[in-house]
Amino acid sequence: MLKIRKNIAISDSGFVFDPLSGESFSLNPIGMEILHLVKNGQSFEYVSKHILNKYEVDAETFERYFYDFISTLKLFNLTEPD
């Protein structure tokens, strides 16, 4: 299961700060929602069901964007090593 590093700071306004690199990132509200769900240990299935029920998006589109988002989190070292 994917885990967000514990030292990553996430503000309510959509900013994500990595204290190790000093970099900060800005997320839109849906990105923030997904990040919080993942950080709280929710599975892909749970996140997918939650987003599909709340927003007008089809499963294929959500899955593609979800995995792109997760890849970006990994690229910027915001996740725990596998």
C-alpha cells in the first residue's frame, strides 16, 4: 500500500511542503482530497469509489489520472519507499 511520508506538511489551502528538499507544491481541491485519503491509508478501491460517487468522472479517466498523480508523488519523493 502506498504511504505518504510522515514529515510531509499539508495545508488546508492546498500547499504540500517537503522539509527534506525544501520544495513546496500546490494541489487543486480534488488532488488534496485524494492525497488526504491516501495519507489516511485508504485503498485505491476506496478512493476510486469515493471520487466516482462525488464527481462526474468515469472510472477509466479517474484511474488514469490517479496513477499519473501517484507517479508524480513518487517522482518528487513524497511517498515512502516501496
